[in-house]
Amino acid sequence: YVLVKYRDHPFANKNGYVREHILVIEKDLGRYLNRGEVIHHINEVKDDNRIENLMLFDNTAEHTKHHQKIYKIRRTLNTDRMAHEYALKFSTTEEKYWVIFEKIRPIFEKRVRI
């Protein structure tokens, strides 16, 4: 995280520093953050504090739910990619169809509820 010297800020640490993403969100909102609000870096790069890369959640539970949704999506996409790569290993069309219909189809039919 990027720290900025701001001694009088309500969230300043004991050395007078505040995380930059807090200041960026607060400037955009026109107010201080409420206790419990959580800022999320969309691209997960903690020093990318552009306003378009930040999301504000009301509390830790909402932020955690967001991460769980993202994890499910990533896990499913990764499974789909691995299944596709597995199917490409087979040389004949018949082998590819067999792999897709007998082995991989259940993976693609799995629904992710978001």
C-alpha cells in the first residue's frame, strides 16, 4: 500500500500516515469513510489507487462475499481452460469428441451461481 503523511486524518496511524486509496475514495465521495467500510482494489494491485480501480464496500462481510464470487468465477474459468487444453491433446476428431462428451461435458454444464 502507498502511505501518505496526513497527521490530522481520523484513520492516520501512530506515525501520521494514511493509506492513499482511502484518501482517493474519500475525495471522490466528499466525506471521510465510515468505520467498517472496506476499499477493494479491482485489479488487486495495492499501489494502483486510481479511482476506477477502487470499489467501496459497506463492511467486511460484503467485501468477503465479493472475493468469494471472484474466486468461483476464476476457479470455473481455470477448469474450463484446463478441460480445453486436455481435449487438444487428442489427435483424431473421434478422440476429441469422446473426450468432450464423456469426460469434459459435466465440467461445462456445471453452473456457477453468482
